[in-house]
Amino acid sequence: NYAIIIQNDPDTSLCAALTPSSSASQIRDAMQCAVNTYISPSQIECGSFSVAKKTQVTTLSDGTQSTTLTLEVTFQRDNVFPFSLLAVNIEALTGTSNLTSTVRRTRFHSTFPSGDFTLEYKHQNNEVTKVVVPYNADRKTMQDIFQTYISPEINVNVEISQYYNSYTWTITFINPRGFIPLLHMNSSNVIGDHVTSSVTKYQNGSTTSLWFDPMPAWMTEIPLREMSTAKDLSNVEVYVRGDTG
């Protein structure tokens, strides 16, 4: 068996003993169990991570085989400070010789971004309005940018989703209706790792609307002689027409 130490404390070894045949998911579950069991929430540097496992067998010049077990742990959180390195304890591994273990950091995590991007909106008269937007603008901020800074005649609904440092704004134009030129983003002033930006149009707006013609008076008129008998009353018809046919 071997153990992964997730904190500089001998009591924070994993909840389950690991063997060379343990799968990546078993290793991850054991690490997650140790985090939840031994470390207080205020001391957890990162509780979200994934584990990948790779085993490589190499035949040496003397005919013997060397087995290398590599575990890659990816912490899924952004932080301005480096995380503490994990440690590995292989004292309980038996049945082979020349055992060694190494822990190294393959890359630093991405840092918190900063700065802002420029959003360009082209009006129907071909004038272009440019607005500076914070890289992490919330729904209310993005709504105000369209309705206050671009044009008071614009009315939009905004939905926002976030995945770590990635932000997606879905903007639905209520007014103006119909075709709206594609927005443009310039994220060159956003400081961060591998910054990219794009704009995608999901669908064009429609100018179609529904309206009701006034109901003719004769449609609701019923002869008195029919009202005084047991006959069925006449039906009332409603006509709906779209202004585009």
C-alpha cells in the first residue's frame, strides 16, 4: 500500500489504503474523503480536483522491468497563491526494490483575471457605440450597459453563467425587434491566462406579431325565437391573423 499526504500532518493520510492497481476514481474518492474528514473547511485550499493515472513499464538493459506509476492531480480552482505540494508515503509498498517517489508541480494554476473588455454595438443608422465592461459583469450591470449607456430605447433580458474564470452572457433583445447586427468584443485589456472572447448569434429576432380583428356584432346576435326554444345556440368564431400572413 501507499498513501498520499494532503497536509503536513500524519493524521491526514487517506481514508483508504491505495495499491498500485487502485483506479483513478478510487484515488480521487480517497483524497476527497481525507479532505472532508481531517481538514476543517477554513483550511481547505481546494476541495475540487480530478485525478488521472498512467502506468508505464520499461525493459531495462539487464532484462529487468521498471514500472512507473504517474498520478496527475488537477486542482480546479483559481487562486493567486500556489497550493501546497502533496506528499507520497511508499514505506508500506513491498515486493520490489529500488522504490522511489517524486512529487512535482507541472504548472501553476491560472490566476484571477482583472481588467475589462470593450463591447461594440452597431445601431440601425450604422453608428457604433463602444462601452467598457468589467470582465465579470453581473446580470444587472450588463442590462444597464445596454439600456443606459448604449440606448434608452433598448430593452434586453440577460442571463449569465460562470465556470471558474469563464463567463457567458446570453442577451435577448426585446426591443428593437428584427435583425440586429452582431456585437463585437475586444478582450485585449483583460489580464489573465489564455484570455479569449467570442460572440455567437443563436437566432435572429422576429417582427411577427399576433393581433385580433374586432369581432363583428352579428357574430353574437341570436334570434329571439331561437333563445325561446331548446335549440343549440350558435357558435362564436374568433379569427387570428399575423401581420406577415
